[in-house]
Amino acid sequence: MRTFASFSFVIVAALAVSVGGCPKEPPPAPPKAAEPPPPPPAAPVAAAADGGGGAGGAGVKKSKLGPAPTDGLSLAERMERRKASDAKLAAQLAAEERQRLLKYDKTKLKLHAQVFAFIKKTRASFDHAKTKGEIEKLHAKLEKPIVATGKKLQAIDPKGGNSNVVTDYDVMLNALANDYPDALVAAQDGDAKPLAEQRAEMDKRTKKIEDWLKELKTAK
């Protein structure tokens, strides 16, 4: 009986040791932390200036330059053609302006004749003066008639820009009022240069006016 009891005690002790030595179950794992949200999609890259930018040409910048010429001409040839075109247009505009001036001045033909006749007569009077005394006397005598004739220019072209020769009249009358007689006096004193310059200028404008008045008489 003692033997059985001892054996039983050994079995019970062994079971106790076996039960006590079993490892405990591991505690449950803590819940996983929430995963961070995915990063936002990257912003689309701006279209390159050379025309990139996605399907369909979206975002493509149009060139400010016009299409390349396809006429087969070189740059120098195109420049020559442009120059010729500009010259043609300028000639056309000049012809139209000349017709406008002719049409206007023809309506003032009587006043033109009066002013130009006075200018020619006054210059001839100065040219016939032989001495400084005669030139100075004539200068004083013609002062008022020159001013009166100058007022007729306003009657010919009140607004300006409509007569082809009013500016020439004005220049010649001013010369006869001052510079021309002064140049004659200087020539009497031995300095011929001012008179030569005055006469050249008067001759040039006289020719222009004569040609213009002839054209006015035949213009329709």
C-alpha cells in the first residue's frame, strides 16, 4: 500500500510539474497603426514652350511668328519685292495728292495770277535799281504793297495744306521785303554772294510756280 501511495504521489507531482512548466499563451498582438494616406498625385508639368503638353496639343503655345514663306524667294528677293511695292504705293499716293491740289488751286486761279504778277514786278523793280539810294527808296515804297499782297495768301489757302505754291509765294514775298534788297545793297558794296544765293532761290521757286500755273490752266 505504501508503494502504491508513493507512486501515486510521484504521478501527481509529475503532473503538477508538467502543468506548472507549460508556457503561457502569448498575449494578443496590439492592433496595427493605420497606414498613412497615399500622397496626392503630382501636379502636371507645365507644357514646354516648344509645343509639348500632352495629347491633343493641350497647353501648346502658339508661335507669334507667321508661317514660313513658301514663295521660293530668298530674303533679299523678298525685300526687293517689298521695296518695289512700297515705291508703287508712294507714287500712287503722290499722284492722288497732286490731283487734289490741282483741283483746289484751279478754283483760286485769279488770286494766283495776281500774287505771282506782283512778285515778278517787284523783283524786276529791285533789279533795275542802280544805286544803294535807289534800292533803299524802293524798299520803303514797296513795304505796304508787299504786306497787302501777303494777305491774299490767306484768301488762297485759309486752312493751309490745300495749295501747292502758297508756301513759295510766302518765301518770295518775305525775301523781297528784307533779304533781297539787303543782298542788292551788299552787292553794291562788293559782296556778291548773298545776292547770288537770293537769285538762285527766287529762280527755283519762280520756275515751279510758272509750271504749276500752266498746269492749272489746262487741268480739267
